[in-house]
Amino acid sequence: MSARGVAWCSSLMVLGIVLMPSTASAASCSGNRTASGFAFTCDTAIAGTADVAPDSSNGSGFSLAYDAAVTDGSITQPAGLTCRARGRGSRGLLACSGARIEAGQRVIGKVTLTDSNPCSAKASLTAFLFGYTNPDTSDNTLDAGPLGACPAGGGGGPVPPSGGGSVPPGSGPVGPRTPPRTPACSKGLHYDASQRKCVANRPGCKRGFTYKAKRRKCVANKPKCRKGSGNNGKRSCRKVAGRPGSPGRR
């Protein structure tokens, strides 16, 4: 390097300006997901919120775009990251940021989708890398593409990303699903699944009576009479002889 070039670099260092090298050709991320979780790793550090100036065009953290609505999500590894679910309709986004994620650090998280078959929803990763310059956008955005498909059955923890080592048993964000527990209700109430709350029990009615919710009591059943030929075809009931105290009708 010429003496003029050395002097120019020295002046930049004196001013406190650090030139971040471009790694556009080397940066990459890979990972997999499950029905309610994901895992990935990048070979370049992901920028933290403290690494990006407020007025900069660069971003921090990462985001996962799903072909389904996202209602919630969080990171179980590493610590220091917070997530926010955004989007509406059939498209959702889980955006996470916080501390810097070092190169090669495996990220494990969980996500909740409204799709009845979460494994059918595609998930695409976008990472904001530290010291990276995208040649097309001139910022630090890396479109890493879709995560790997769910494993057979769609359950269990996330499949370890390539080069990220194995995931210890039980360390994944999701385990075998257990049936939801029915909430306990106080005496005189029972849980109504359609209303998702405890409602009052209906009182038992003796034979010949039916409970009427609007009147909140048991009322006598009305007799069901066959349509006769007389009385202009209208329904009519006629008493017939029967046992004492139990008049018959027809």
C-alpha cells in the first residue's frame, strides 16, 4: 500500500471509523423446524440491537416469515433475545432481537401458529448479520431462505442444523403434546367447552317435565296429540277412561 493509502487509513482510525469487511459471498444460515419450534445457525454473527445505530439502514436480530398467522413465539437458546409476533390473515412474522448472536451459535425457539397443520406452513429466515453488506441492498440483510421441513410426524424437538452439532434429548422447545386439562369449576357449575367457561348445572327434572333455560325452571310437557279428522283438522286432545289419578289422552 502506498504511503498515501496508509495515511488515509490512519486518519479513519483516528476519527473512530471502523470499516466492516463485506462477507457477502461467504455468509449463510441453515436450520430446520418442527410443528411448534425451529433451530438454525449462521456462519456469521447476527447483529444485536447495540450494534446498530438508530439512524442506520441496517437491522438487528432475525425474523421468520410464515405462510400462516403467528400468535406467539420465544427463544429458549441463547438468552438475551425477545420476540414479537406480527402480521395478520394468512401471513405471519416472528421478529426477534436483543443481544448479538455469535457466529456458529445455535438458535432454538418455539412458535405458535393458527394453522391446523403447522408443518404445512413454509418458514423463511431473514437474518441481519454483523459486519455483512448485501451487494444488492447495501445493508446487512441476508435472505437465508426457507428452513428445512418438519421431521416425520411433525413432533419432537428441532432437527439440528447442518454443522451445528446434535441437540441433547429434551433440550428442544417442544415435547410430546399432552391433552388439555379441563378447568375445575366450583360446586353447581360445569365446564362448557363451546363457551370456554364454567356454566350453571341444569337441574334434574322429574318425569313429564322439561327444563326451560329461559324460564330457569322445570315445566310440564305439553301433550302430543294426533291430528284428528274432526275439528277442521286441528289438533285436539280428548280424555279417555284410565286409572284414577292418571288420565289418559289420545
